[in-house]
Amino acid sequence: MNNKQEMTYPLGTRPGDGEALEVCDGVLWVRMPIPFKGLDYINLYLIEDDDGWTMVDSGYNSEEIKTLWVQIFDKYLKGKPVTRLICTHFHPDHMGLAGWVCEYWSIQLTMTFGEWTFGRMLYLESGGEVPDHLIEFNKKVGFTENMLNMVRKGGFSFFKNAVHNLPPSFIRIEDGQEISISGNSWRVIVGKGHSQEHACLYCEDKGVLISGDQVLPRITPHIGVYVSEPSANPLEKFLNSIDKLSSLPEETLVLPAHNDVFIGLHNQLIYYREHHAERLLRLKNACGSPKTAFDLLPILFERELSENNQRLAVAEGLAHCHYLVGTGELERITGADGVWRFQIAQNVKTAVA
Ligand SMILES: [Zn+2]
């Protein structure tokens, strides 16, 4: 594990708005803005096929991005149509314009079952008043009354606004499936932890991995526990997914969804392991007495967090706590106030025959 490979960014440049840059033969890189602070751009890719293009991810739902796409369609597709849209996962910066792209080109959306159903569920569920179960979950997590009011005020339409008419049907892809594009085979590698059933695409012939949000340079993918699965253990799933990607060659050119195209996959996977191990250790040391996920924020994050970032950070803190509950090192107790607290497990787990 000591022979760390340097992270390199071989292109040394990025495509501008409304432009595409050839990453390798037949693969174009496009960048689109995201209307959030901190996550300013998403990378999207176009793979040339014999009679069209396969597009990977669609961008956030906005009029500006639709206009940029039309510019790119006109300028870079050599007169050929987009014949397939694969979305790596349901997050709105990836899936937001899926419905619009599918309508524009009269095609069906291609995704894993877990991602399409989860995105479709959120799309149908969202809208109207904030439901009671979300408030109850946030109370358990330890939100202050002030933050609960913010949640109520924020409404429940975020996902519906962030995506354009999410397609009611799809084409399923699965882990290990090979997709043929212009004679090259692209293997679907499903990763978990960041989202339900995230699809990465690996082309051995080209030595290229389109990694979505599963592997990102410079930052770690967000791994959080949310209301739909309050006892989830996504960090365990994420670390298992890393094992899968470690078998790809070290020199693989990685095309991530944020930041720059890079070489250094193994380096980044080792960094993720070290990063999470260090945070888990900090948590264990802090849980000598019971702590809420909120109490643990300064243990996990050195910087000041905005209120919105606090919510993401609490989700991330819960993911780390649940990992340690999974290993039996911490236990989650519910206080008389209904709030979850984590502490060093009092009863050592014994094997049950
Ligand atoms: Zn994501």
C-alpha cells in the first residue's frame, strides 16, 4: 500500500461553456454549471457510436443548460443524433435533464433499476408541504427547533424543481453488463454508498473509466444517511465498492463527474480508505459519552459549516456512526427526548449459535 501513485491531470485544460473537448478517441468531455455554491460544475461525456452518440449524464434542470446542450448538439455531433442516454445515478445534477434529453432525441433513458426507481419515487413524492416523517427523522437526528423551522419553510419541492419531467419508463443496465459502442465494449460497474446503485462505465480497450460521483479527484464523494432509510449503512457499501474498482489498472484514465480528468485511481481509492478510517477513529474517541450526530460535527469537520452544509454534514456523520454500529463498536440509543445518541457499545456482541 506504500507505492502511492501520483495524481496527474493529463489534459491540462477544461472545455468552456457550450464547448466539448476530446478526451480520447471518440469520447468528448462537456462541463455544465450547477446552480449551487461549492459544486460549481458537472462533467458530462459523449461517446461516439457508428450511427449516433451515447451521452453519459444530463446536467441540472435549467434553461441555461438546455441552451448550452443545443449549441453542443449542433457543433460537435457530426450531424449524428444522440441515440442513448445513460445516467450514472439519480442526483439532479446527473439526472435533472434526462427527461428533456429523451424528449429532444426521442430516446429512452438507460439506468440501473435502483437509480431509476429511486429518482422516479422522489420525483412523484415531492411537492407540497414538508411531510411529518421528515420532521420526525430530523428530530431524531438532533435538529434544533430553528433548523426544523428552516426545513418546514424550505418546502418539499426541491427534487421536482431540480428535474425536468422524469421519464416514466427506462432501459435497465446491471452490474457486469457489457455495452457495445462503436465496436468497443463498456462494462457497467455498479458502486454503492454515494447513491443506491451507481453505474460507472469501464472500457478496457480505451483504458477509460467514467466514474460519475463514485470516484472524484481532490474530494471524497458524499456518503449520507437520509430519511428514506434511517438505519442505512452506506459507508460499508461504499468501502466494499472501492474493493471492486481496485482491480482496474492503475494507469486507467478516470473521467469523473466533478473536477478534472485524472490518472491515479488507486491513489484516490487508498486516500478514501485512509480518510474514512481516520474519521471513524475520531468518532470512536469522541463517543465515550453519548453524542448526537450534531454534537459530532466539530469532531468530523474542522471548518465552519453553513446551515445547508450542516444538513449534509449530519447525514455524513450518521453514515460514519452507523458504520461503527455495524461493526459493533458503537451503539445507537434513543433518549427520553426521542433523539438518537451514539456511544461506545456497552455489551460486547457475542456470536449467536
Ligand atoms: Zn451524486
